Amino acid sequence: MSVSAQNPPGESTGSKPTGGYVLASLRHDPLAVGALIYIALLVLVLVGGSVVLGEMAASQNLRMRNLAPGALEAGWQYLLGSDSLGRSVLARIVVGGVRTLGVAFTTVVIASVIGTAIGIYAGYRGGLADNLVMRVADISLAFPGILLAVVLLYIFPPALTTVIVVLIVNRLPLYIRVSRAETLEVRERLFVSAARVLGASTWRIATRHVLPVIAPTILTVATLDVAVVMLVESSLSFLGMGVQPPSISWGLMVADGRRYLRAAWWLTFFPGLAIILTGIAINLVSNWLRVALDPVQAARLHKHGDDDGQ
Amino acid sequence: MRNRLILPISLAVFMACAGTAPLAADDSIVVVLPEEPQSLELCESGSSIRRVTQHNVGEPLVQRDPDTQTLSEGLAVSWTQDGDTAWQFDIREGVSFHDGSALDAEAVATSLNRTWNEDLACGVAQQYFQGNTYSASAVDTMTVRIETDTLDAILPLRLSFLAISAPATSTTEKSAAPIGTGPYSFTEWVRGEHITLDRFEDYWGEAPQVAQVQYQWRQESAIRAAMVQTGEADLALSVASQDVLPEDRDTGRAVSFALPAVTLLRFDLVDPLEPLNDIRVRRAVNLAIDRQGFVDVVFDGQGSPANHVFSPSTIGYDETVPQWEYDPEEARRLIEEARADGVAVDNEIVIFGRLGVYENATESMELVAAMLNEVGLNVRVEMLALQAWLGVLRSSYEPGRPTNMMQQSHENVTGDAVFTFNPQYTASGPFSALRDDFVNEHVAAAQGLSGEERAEALREISHYLYTEVIPDAPIAVTSSTMMLSDAISYDPTPASFEEIVIGDIVLTP
Amino acid sequence: MAAYILRRLAYSLITLALFFALIFVLVRMTGNPADLYLPLNSTQEMRDAFSARLGLDQPIYIQFGRFVLDLLRLDFGDSLVRGIPAMSVALNAFPRTAALALVVMPIAATLAIMIGSAAAYRPNSIAGRTATLGALVATAVPDFWIGIMGVLWFSVMLGWLPTSGTGGWQYWVLPVLALAARPTGILAQVVRGAMVQTLTSPYIKAARAKGISKQALVFRHAFRNATLPVITVGGEQFAGILSGAIVVETIFGWPGIGKTMMDSILQRDFAVVQASALVIASSIFLLNIFIDILYARLDPRISFK
């Protein structure tokens, strides 16, 4: 996943591919286009929907309990059925989605920023700082992530911020390791050495030279990570350690729904489907980004991948 | 390196594959529980343990009928009170423990003293023998004398919860292989997988039909129900209302029974905050709850509205206390009246719910919150795991906390209201949020009474609490549902949440 | 080589020690077990007596000191819940999870190689895109969703498989299915990525120009280049199952180490939490060392300093 190492010596790849080029690569990737459309629609629906449907997600109607999906004669909001208190599954998926994706996005943004900063520092400076950082990363690798999450969520009050902090701590080592590895590779490039000789400060080198080069990789990893965090949060909520009732998240809905397996399978099915579809879309976008942001790779793939008679 | 790993790896795979052997005989059954018992120690009182051991492996001196609460012979055939501080029990002849040793007064005394030994921290002692000191001794071969510090009028009732274990049982450690006198002896416990009990051929009483019972456990009610449906299990406990299909009830596969437990919302009257400090608001809360609707949604219609926190069959239940009508109009009126008098009825009230207290606990509190918000209160729900909930329970009246109500499920299996009043309403009770002199004094006085005098005294306290103080909002008598396969039939009793008497199971031919 | 292993082990031990200290402190912060082991209506005196009996009322550094001394005697303490040595509880549960992982990973790897090669062979064809999509679907499905849906369809509705528990091969199908999906998806993507990279590189073009068939190139070069990333990522996934199969184990009542540890946390059974964490961490460290060595053997470019 790292930027190709096959650049002729002296050639700087410090400049990102132009926007036009990135968009053009979409022509070759209909799946990615589909994924981007899905995500755009999803964000629209979630943000807009939660304004409209926010109240409906919590409003109970005991005469409309456990309706199967498609019970439109009871109202359009029961398109995906209703739960044991008569609440619209559709509305709950919308509201839950805002929380799920909000948590995932927030986590990834914060974790990637902090993690990348630490990783660049460790990779560039080397020595004791590097060693210390790697030891800590090692511990986190062996530390069962769920265990840490469970323990932390038991110590601190079960608020949403706690869940986000736990998830950030869980993802941090990934960004540290990736950015450190990338930094190590970039550190020895000519343009970095040149900058150092010319007296640039560490900070300047890090932000002006290292960061732009490793940014595409971090972005690709981060995009993918949104899907992973979504799954981790869902697992935590499933175990009762994540988002707490009466708040909603997709993972929590799947967890709650499993108690209604025989009676109302749609309570688990639809939130799970939402997780899967969103995860697929994010993966597709991430894959596309990885190729699109690396012009060498992209060129090879698009020019030659179609031919069979090579 | 590669070779050295083969052996441990194949061992690991082998061990993991050597799972449960299928039960061969037709007179064996499988019971699926909601959780694995923590131990099989006979002196423990946790329901997860007693479900397996009580009346199967271990038996008490005194039998208690779960429906009528009347006491009858168990391992003791008769008993008399001797003065104010002693009782004597005559022990049944011809009974032996599973290890062959004989049941006599010496064995009984040893077992009793072991249970009461503080160092062992037996749950039975802590739950049923509080507030007195007990010691047992053998007067002659078949007579046991129990001496107490202060008068205990209901000692036989307490003893109905205490199972007698064999003298060979360690007096310094809890046991994982119980030895009792019951119709089933303990065979094996494969941790994480199953527990097996086999019929004891030298049992003193009537031989049970079931020859072997294997206990398994699954956390999910849906899975437990599915296991009965597929034939993997014969008896499933604690099946949630949504996992019971209508045809299950029609065919008798699903049977429900009332628990001696009432779910309630406890108010904080130690240092009450607005608006729950105003009795009109407390009445309004009670009037705003549609109890029958609650029972229909949460317990699938099994269960009944409550106005005491213990069931009507309990001594101390006062018939003259009226049932709460579902009257949201009146509730609104009371709230407005309080508002007009300057009570801050718009203050946020938090319901601290307890996750897992019964199936669908979260939904039940969301339902109640919606009902209360309907009549103009400002209620939100916060669900807590047991540990956190206990923390709040013990500190719910500390400064800085919000106005709150605690979701509680109060259990009283004894049939005597004193076991409710003490923990729930007296100043020193662990669940009490009430500091009321009338209650403290009258409960203390009632302890020493017996018979109709006692009943009268307890009813007086109930009347006071539930018409003049309104310390809580009792919602419903909880019920539980079990599912039975076609191979067996079993009539549950109110004690069936805690005691599954395998000997009462009839195999269908 | 031996020196390298020894150095890695030494590093691991230090990390392990730090990790252990961390667990020790964190676990004790989850709360006092007294609340869960004594009846709900126990008094404060009873709770204090309980704490004193377990030594939990001592300051944390004293507790840690005693703990380290016990550790040196290989005494991990007894399980509060079961009364038997904590390490035996952990060692009893661990092989069950390890067995799951050992069954899941080969299946996942095999499927991944098949799907990944199909996706890489002709990346922009319909077959290629389908395979890629398949890999992505597998990556995105939560393991608990597969588990629950699997139980619903195959056990409850069709009655083909048991709902839960351990036993013969039928009991393994659903848990393995649930655990294998994500590793298959991830590895398939890794295989695809590595093979695509090889198949579109200049030296392959040169070989094609010389007339070597595409199939031969795929099998000889692309596969070999895919091996290394598969091992690395596969190792990570294996470790992930060892430490993270909690959810699947909970659904299926599989008495593995994840479930044991989770239950112990909920039950405040500190000794078992520590013992389980130690077992998992040690096995992951050993696994990492093993993977590194395997990697080194297979990659001629790496040598040990």
C-alpha cells in the first residue's frame, strides 16, 4: 500500500496528482462511482432524515408492535417494519446511522491526526523516541482490543465520549505504525536530505516534505478504517459496552434485535445490512483512492489491465 | 520448530473436538439455563446455583409449599420451640447422603454450623439468617437443638432455604462437588459445557422418573427457545415474551408462572428532590402507568398489576389498599396542581434502569418513560449494568445527583413481608431510600410476633406505606416463561425461577 | 538466527511485563467484586470483610508486590468464581479458541487465494470485478451478524445445524463461517493487490514479450510475491481471532478464552482476567516471532543483523 519506490532518483513526488486526473480514473471504476453515489446519498439521507425522523425514532405506538417490513397500510414509516414498542425501524436506522457514522468518522479523524503526528516524529527522529513508541505499539498489538475497550468502559461512565476515546486508543497504533514506516522510507530520499542540509527545521521538513508524500497512504488507510471502526463500535455495542440504550447505533440495533430472532428477524437484519452496505461502499472508495492517488499504479492498472492479449 | 508444534496443536484440536457426548437413554433430559452457575455449593443462595442443586442434590430440614407457603416435613419430621431462644428438630430416620454416610443429628448440626460460619460467607446465612446468632448441637442421635441470641419466631421458615450437606464436606472451603441427600447425586461438571446429575438409587423418598439430567447454558433467550424447538433441550428457562410463539402457548409447550418478585420504580425519600418530593407528583406517577399495558408488552400478558412490592400471597399484603387505576387525566391534574403551588414539575427525572434485571428491561423502562412524559413530566432513561446500578443505589441521595427513580425488581420468596420491609424500607436496609420512624419502629416490633398478630402488624405497615407515604411505584408482579419439549411435562410453581425440582418432571410415554 | 530469536524474546518479555502491569492496574479499577459475590442486601461490614479477605483493601503497590512474588512462584491465584487456580481456567479455555483459529485460517487463506487470483487475473473484467466485490462483501460483514443470521436460517428455520454449543463437526460450521468471512475478504484483497502489482510490472511485460504464457507467470511469479503479504496479514488475522472471538463465542456458547475473559471481567474475577490476558498476549507474541521467522525464510532479501 505504500507509494511506489520506483521513482527515478532525484524526482520529487511531493506533488499530489491533479484533481482532474483523480476524477478521470473514475471512468475505469464503475463500482467506485456506485460507492461514491451511495455514500453521498447516505449522508444526505442521514443528515436530512434525522431532522425529519428524529422524533419518530423514539415515538412508541403499542398498537403497531412487531410489524413485518412492508406493512405500508399502517403508514409509510413502517416500510422496514416496527419493533416491540411500535417504533419505526426506518426512523431508527436513520438516527442510528448518524451516531454510528458520526462516531466512526470522529474517531478516525482524531486518531489519524494524532497517530500520524506521533508516527512521523518517531520515524524521523529515530533513537529512543522511536524505540519507546514502538514498544508501546507492540503492547497495543498484543493487548486484546476488545479487552481494553471493555475494561475502560467499565471504569469510566458509559458516555458517548468514553466510547470514542476507547475507539481512538484502539486505532492509534495503526496510524503510528503506518506513518512511521512510511516516514522511514521517505526520510532517506534525496529531497529530504537536501532540505536537511539546507537547514530546514524538523517541523518544516515534517510538514512540508514528509507529510505530503505519505498523506495519500494515510488517507487510504483512514478511509478503510472508517469501516473498521464501524465494525468495532458495533461489536462493542453488541457486547453491551458501546453506545448505551436508549441511544441508538446500528451495532446496538443488531444486538437488541438478536433477542427477537424468532419473532422479528428484521430488527437485526436491516441494521446489519446497513453496516454491510456502508462498509462495502467505504472499501470500494478506499480501493479507488489507493490507486487514484498513486499515479504510477493507476497508469499501469488502467492502461494494461483491460488487455488480454499482452 | 514445525515438528514441535504439531503435538500441542493436535492436542488442542482434539481437546476442543471432544465435546458433549449425546445422551443415550430415553429417560435423560437436558435443561438449558440462562447462565452457568458460579459454583454448586449447597450453602449458596444465588438463583443460578439453587436452580441446579435445591431439592435435587440438597434438601432442607423443612419443606415449604411454594404456592401456599405452608411448612411441612423435610429432613426433619417435627419441631418444637423451647423457650425464647431455642428450637428442637427431630431428624428423619433411614436417610443417607450420596457418599453413603448416614443422616443423623451430628451431621445436621455440622452442616448447619458450617452454613452459619461467618468465615465461609455462605449466601444462605447472609440472606435468610440476618440479625441473630445461631448455633446447632446434637442433643441425641436424632435430635438437633438450635439456639439463638434473640427470639426467632420464624426459624422453621428460614430453615426451608438451607440445604443440608454431608459431613465430609469441607468446613473451610466452598464445594464444587456437592454431596446431599436429594434424589440426584452430582456426577460431573465440565466447566463451560455442562453439569450432569444422576438419579440416586438409595434416595429415601419417592424415586423420580428422570434418570439423568444434564444442564447446559445459553445466554440468548432466542437460542434457548430454539433448542427446545429443535429437540436439543427439554426444558428452557427464562424465555422472553417475544420468543414465545402463539402456537407454543396453545400446545402447552410454553408455560408461564408468577415470580415472587415485583418490578417497581423506587423514589428517593431520604433527601427528596423536586418534583418527587411532592406526594401529589408521586401519586401522579402511579396513576400515569398503564400497568396492564406494561404486562402485555413486557411479559406477553403474563403477570399482573401490583400495588405492593410483594405478591398478594405474602403475609402482610393488605387487601384494603386500592389498586392503582390507569388514569392519565387525574395524573395531569395532580401535576398541574403541584405546579400551581410552585413545585418544579419540569425538572428532569432520570430513571436508572438495570440492564438484565429481567428480559426486555430496557424496553420496559422506555415504555414507562413514554407514559410519564405523556402526562407532562420530564423523564429520561439511563440503563446501567449491575455494578454501576448498585453504585447509584447506594449513593442516589448524594448531593449533585439528579432527581431519580431506580428500576428495581424486588424478590421475596419467603411469603413474609418482613423480608421486604427490612431491606427495602427501614433505615438500615440496603435498598432503602426511606427514613421513617413509624416504619422503623413497627417493623422492629413485628419481628417478635407470630401468627395472626404478626400478620395484622405487617398489614398495618403496608397500609401506611402504600396509602400515606407512597415510597415507590410498584408496577407488576413479574412472571417468567419456560418452554418444555414434547418429552416432558412439568407444572411450574412461583419458586420455579429458583428451584427446578427434577423429581417433579413427568416423562411423556 | 538464534541470537535474533533470543533478542526478540527478550524484547517480548519486557513488553509482556509492562503489559501485565497495565492489566493488573486496569482490572482492579473495574470495581470491587464484593458487590457481585455477596447478596444484594449485604451490609458495608460484610463488603469490607470480603475485601479484606481478598487483600483488595491494601494500597495498589502492595497488591502488585504480592502479585509479583506470587508470579515468580508461578502462582496466578485462584478464580473467585470457581475456586480453582486461575491459570487452569485460562489454559482450559484457550485451546478451544486456538482450535477455532486453526480451522478458520486455512479455510480463509484457501478461499482468499482463489478469490484473489480470480480478481487479479483480469481485474477489469466482469469476473474480476465480481470477485473483487465478493471480497469486499466478505470484509464488510460483521461476524455477529453472520452468526445470528446463520442460527436463524440454518438452525431455527431449516433445522440443519445445532443452535450452539460444542460437539461434533456440525457445531463447528456456524462459528467457523462467522469467523472466516472477514479474514477471507481481507486476505483476498491482499492477494489481489499483490498479484496485480506483480502482473502489471515492467519485468512481467518483458517476460510476456518473450512469449511466456500468462498462466505460467501467474503461478510462478504473482503467487510467490503474494505469499509474503498473505503471511503477514494472515498472522494478524490469526492473532485477531485469538484475542477477538469473544462475540462469536458468546453467541454460540463456545467456551473459549475470549468468552472466559469477558465473563471474568463482568464477574470481577481478577485472577482469571489476568491469567487469560497473559495467555493470549504470550501466544500472540510467540505467533509474531514465528511469523517473522517464516517471513525471513521465505524472503531472500531479508537477513538478520
